[in-house]
Amino acid sequence: MAIGPKPSDIPLIRRTLAVYKVSSVITGIFLLGLVVMMITRYGFGVDIEFNGESGQLLALTDPDAITGLNVSILLLAVHGWLYVLYLACDFVLWRLLRWPFWKFVWIAMGGIVPFLSFFFERQVPRDVEAIIAGLGQPSSTEVAA
């Protein structure tokens, strides 16, 4: 039996790929926000506050003096959950396409290394479409035409 995806899995692969593309962009954006938050928190000792007592919409405030919404904590939590979605899509693609484990780990790094998810958002779909084309199925661009 050949190692690779089964033609019957192509619809699931395409759905997962669509979710993966969206999650990689959103996760990458929140990761960049997280980098900014880490610089402000650990570099300057302040958190990002939304709508606090200072009257400004966004302000850099001492963590103990925050009265509004702590955007720093929000960035941490949202990025964490988005990364879980990103990782789940990576896992499903890895399992269905029967890629080697190192590829799963490499793509998982996209939610940890800034800007890498944007690269993978372009590269992974190309790789997946090439695999699907190799199975003799029409690609999503051919189906749409």
C-alpha cells in the first residue's frame, strides 16, 4: 500500500486547508501583537490598557494600576486559543497527507516564530495542492473555473 493521502480524503483536506489558511493569518497577527506586548511588559515594565482612567483609548500602564481592559492579558489568551486551532489544522493535514513528523513540527513553529505563519500560509497550500494534483483530482482553482 502506497504511503500518502487517500483520494476519499480530498474534501476533508480542502476544508481543513481553508481553515488552516485563515487561522495561520489570524494567529500570525496575534503573535505580532504578543511580541509587542512582551516588549512593553518585560522591556518597559508596563502593560497595554484599553479605556482606562487616563482618558486615552490605549495607554501603557503599570500592571498594578490598570483600571480598564488589560490588552496584554487579552493578547496572551486569544493567541493561545488561536494557536490551538492552528495546531489542530496542522495535525489534521499532517495525518491526512501522511507527512513525516518533522513537517508537523516545522509547520507548528508558525504559531511561535513571528512572521513564519505568513510564509506557511502561502507555502502549505501550494504543497497540498501539488499532492492533490498528483492524485489526479482537479485542484480548487480548476473547480472554481
